[in-house]
Amino acid sequence: MTSFPPTFTPRTLTIPHSLSSSLSPTILFAQVSSPPSATPDSPVLVFIHGYPQNHTLWAPLMRWYEEEGSEVLRRFRLVVPDLPGGVAGGCSYGKSRKVISPDGSHLANSKREVGRDMLSLVDALFPSNPPVVLIGHDRGARVAYRLAKDRPDRIVGLNVQDIVPTPVQFKRLTYDSTPRHVATFRMYHWVLLAMPPPLPEQLIFSTPEQSVWYARHSLTSWSGPAAKAVYDQELMDSWCEQYADKDVLLGALEDYRAGATVDLEHDEADGDHILSLSSAQQPSRLSIPLLALWCPGLQATGSSIPAEQEAGGVEGIWKARGPEGEKTRAKEVETEGAGHFLPTEAKEEVGREIERWLRRWF
């Protein structure tokens, strides 16, 4: 099911384009919950989805919180947006729309600029400039991670789900693995979707039906047995059928093109490309509470790469980027059969992890 609990209201807001007022304003859609029991000084929780989904990724978790009577829905204001993006005013991943960079730089769809959009959305909804806790999966986790680094004055907590930093992800495309190219074959879409136009557009959107098929193929390929056991046709369709709109595909491609170009520049400036613990330069550390969760497949993909093994795997990578000590919790989920889509495939475990983390730090 794609429905949210009745405490949520769908909102569509218009904000200035993050790059220039000369560009058409950005339209942002979100499901928003503002319970009367939430105090004005409590942080706003922003849940950000990834590719190839939209805000409905989080609907099952929100309904589970409602069924459990969770304090998450009582104590906090929640914002669950569709990521913005698109081409010539098209949309990306859902109902949000943003004009891409006119100069072809992909900057408008960079994690930095989309992070600014997310913060502008919060401020448009809650003008008191509240503190923000970011909870992101996949591409949404990359947006959240960048925003946490860029705005330590506003972001007070970060949960990233099933990612390693973008430069580390690209380092996995290597010959030096056992078996050869194991990560490359699993991650081919990082190159395909980032290719300059019109190649991926023509290959994927030969027909609208083909584009929907590719989204469905991607989702099933990255899912584990746990997803197949609780298959939700309505939820799957809400993610796949949006790709019958070419602008949705083009927005997703622009996201990946930014990931392969300008995002790397921003991340390398923070030392995120560094894996060696003996390097003179080390990645910059966050100072806020960090919760990193991942599925076994993310660890397995990098386990055959010597540099990642030396860095301590996914756990070591995130512990080197979060605050030292107990403010950083880095954990592989234990839900049997869980694949990439943790908010649905390991819903109860992830939901409890987030709830305990919020209770401790916020």
C-alpha cells in the first residue's frame, strides 16, 4: 500500500530555484505530519528516498509506526518528500519538479543543491528554522550526507541507509577484485545512467513500456528474498509506472550524471575518497549523531576489494566519517533475506533502530 497514516497531509510548495532566480521555481511535493504533541524546539525528521522510487518508499514504515503506537509519530514533525529533478521543468522520482542546469554542468541536481532544496522545503513548512534530522536511503542518503556536511548549523542527526560514500562506490569499479569485476557487474547502472545524452535515454526509453520494465527490473534485481516474501503490487507499481513519463527518467539520469561528476568534486574536497587509515589526509568527520545501516549485499560487494578490506569494510568506512565514540552507530541489518531496500525489506528492524536512536539523542 502507498497510503500514509491520517496524521500526514500531502503538500506541494514552490521555492526559488537553488541556482538562480532567473530559472523557473522548483516545485516540491511532500507528505507532512505535524502532531500537536511535537514541541516547537524538537527537530524535524526528513525521510528522503532513492532511485528508482519516490516518497511512497517510506509509507510502509510510517504505517508500521502507527500500528505500533510509536513515539516517532507523536514526538516529531515529519517531512517525506519526492526528490526534485528533471529536464526543462520535468519531474524526477515523483511529483517534485526542478529545472536542470542550463550549462550542462548537472549542478542543479547535485547532492549539494538538492540538499538545499530539502532544507528550503523544511523552512517553507516551518518558518522558525528548526533543527533537522535527516534519514535517507540510497540516493536520498547521499543527499542527506552532503547536506549534513554542508549545514552543521541546522542538521543535528543523520541516518544513512545502504550506501558507502560516492567516491568509495566508484572505487569499487575495479579489476582488482575476486572474482574479477564482481562489483562492476553489480554496479553497471552507475555508469549507464550517468552516460551523456542521448544514449541512456534511447536505450531505456525506446518505449514508455520499456522504461517501466527497466525500473521493475532494477527493483527486483536489487531486492532480497525478504522483499519477494512481502511483495506489494501497489507499492511496486507506484515506483515503476512513473517511468512511463520520460521526464521522470530524465530526472533520474541527471541525478546519476551529477553523481559521476560534480558530486565527486564536492566529496573529494572532504576527503571522502580516502580509504587508507595510514594516509596523511583523512576524511572529514561529522560531529552529529550518525546511524549507518546496510544490508549484507553492500558489505559483500566491497569485501573482495583489498583497499576496502583494509579500511574495515562498510563499518570502518562510516566509523571513520562519523564522530568518534558512541555517537556513531554502524550496523549491518540482521533481518534474514533483506536486500537493498531496507525501509521495506527490513522495516521492523530499521524502524526500531531509528526509534531507539532518536530516543537516545533527540
